[in-house]
Amino acid sequence: MPPILEIHDLLVERNRRPVLEVPHLDVLEHETLAVIGPNGAGKTTLLLALSRLLRPARGEIRFRGRPLTAQGELAYRRRLGMVLQHPLLLDLSVFDNVATGLRFRGRPAQHVNVQVETWLEKLGVAHLRRRRARSLSGGEAQRVSLARAFALEPDILMLDEPFGALDAPTRARLLEDFHSLLNTTHITTIFVTHDMDEAFLLGERVAVLLAGRLRQVGSPEAVFNAPADPDIAALVGVETVIPGKVTGPASPSSEAPGGDQLLLIEAGQFQFEAVGQASPGRPVLLCLRPEAVALWADNAGVPLPADQTGGRTSIRNRLRGTIRQLTPQGPLMRVVIDCGFPVVALITRLSAQEMELRPGQPVGASFKATAVHLIPR
């Protein structure tokens, strides 16, 4: 799809200090772009700049191939819909709140009525049409705010952490409904969040902001499984980062799918196999997500289970260590193992109970060659 928005050399300053730098970013027609980053990374600043509520110190923003100008900004803003974390609703009925933007745009009364009723129904709040907005719960208010934005039929929908203030059950239901609406309406959406699950569910592409700089843009799979640098790896939940060095290919004919190679990596006393591209002698970081690490109890020093498949993408990396920390995370257990370097695994609490895991216990850990992401150093 062609880009609906193009950002070039964007710089936003506060008190003459740079707070956001975006060399280049395209937002494609009909896509959902999730913008992720920690607090203070510049996510909201990006939305304010794109909506022309904040003036950049430098750079150009193009809408449908044409630069935004002062003369065209009002018309541009009318093509946007905005939803914030805390709904800004007027002290009117639910119906009138959703109708407000359409009335400002001078839409005929019949069109207003049809649009409002349609979107109240789609967001599941039609039964609240006569209620005063200030009497709504947080989830109800956010549904009304979304209905107001969708009713405008915007070219671009911008959302600034719209589910961040909701309790878990309300958030889950609204996320599911919102995801369904995006799939049926195909409205171009820029969705700001610090929640990785939301970004993975909703984003067709993900843009990563760290310390006010755009650091990586790609599919959710690429960003979450192949982060561009250690800072992004930490942000997206890659908890095991092991310094190592490429010693060569695993075998003379070790080509893996996609043109990568099965490489041998030396890290301390261990030698690992990983799929990637790097020349012998190259220092690298081995990155592993915690859910990619399997554990076995090793109370008696029994050898770890052998590779049963013989395939190049099976579990080929095995090491031993000692449990240093166990942390419950809902139905899961986060296990930190000392192998001369920390390795983090995420297993079910039932598995942890069955293995009778405890701090100080020796365990075996393993992971597939394809589970490793290599970052050159």
C-alpha cells in the first residue's frame, strides 16, 4: 500500500533540547502501526507532532504525498480521529458526545443520526445513548470515545494508550472488540502503547522509540524476535543476552532456511549453535526470549535428554547451571539460572512444582538454534 503519511527528518524540541528525532517513517494506507517504548520515549510527542498540535523544530510531514502547510492544516486535522488514555467527554448525553464532531463538520441531521446509532451499536453502548457521559464507567467512557472517533470516518485514527487506565477484564474485552473493528474497517491507525501484548495483537508493523529516537521499524515478529540492538531486546522481553564469538559454521554444509547459516558460537565454557549470518571471529550477542528456554531437573547429574529428531532446528544447545531466583508470574514461573552468565526461563508453575524447583538447585537448560537471535557487536 502507498504511504498515507511520510515523515522526513523530524525534530521536536522542548526548551531548545531535542525530545524526538525521526529521520524517516512511513505510515501505510490501511495499516495499523503500533508505536512502542517506555515512558518518556517520545510516543505521545510523536502523535502530537503528527496531528499538528505540536510544532516541530525541523522536518517535513506529507499527507497523501503533499506537504502539510499552514493553509491546509485545518482540513488535515478534520481527517484525523483521536482517542486518548483518559476520555475527554462533554457533560452531555452519550448520543450527543458521539454526534458532536459530526455536527461541528456541518453534517446533515439524518447522517448524524445514522452514524451515531451505527457506532454506538458496534461499540456495544447503544443502550447508554441517553446516559450522561460523566456517569459512565471507565470502560464505557472509552467505548463512547472510540465511537465518536470512528463515526467521523477519519482517514487516520490516532490512539494514545487508550486501554492503559482500564482494569484487566474490561481491557481484554475492549481490545478484542477494537481488534475486530480494525479488521473490518481497515482505517489507517497509529496506536501508541507501552504494552507489548497490545502491540503484538494490533500492530501490522511496530515502530520502536527509545530516548526520543526511532530505533527500529518492522513486523511484530521481526521486532520481538530479532531486535536491532540490546536496548530494544530488553524492551521487548529478551531477558537472556550472552556475549560470544563466532568460531565458524557448524558443518561444511550448514546452510539454514532463508540463506542463513548454522553457526558455532563460543561463550565462556560453552559452545552453542545458532542460525544467523556472521563471519568467523565476529563478536556477537546471543539473545534468547525466556519462553524459548526449556528446563530439566538435574538433581543427580543425569545427562540431559538427547536430541530425538536430528533436525537442524531441534534443540541443539544444552547447558547446566544453578537456580538463583524463582518469581511467580500468574500461572507462570520466571526462573533465573546461573550458568556463569544469567539465563532466564519462563515455564508453567505446574512444571516448576513437578520438578520441585528451588533456589540453589542444579538444573539443565536447553534451547533451539533457531530460537537464538544474533546481534553483531
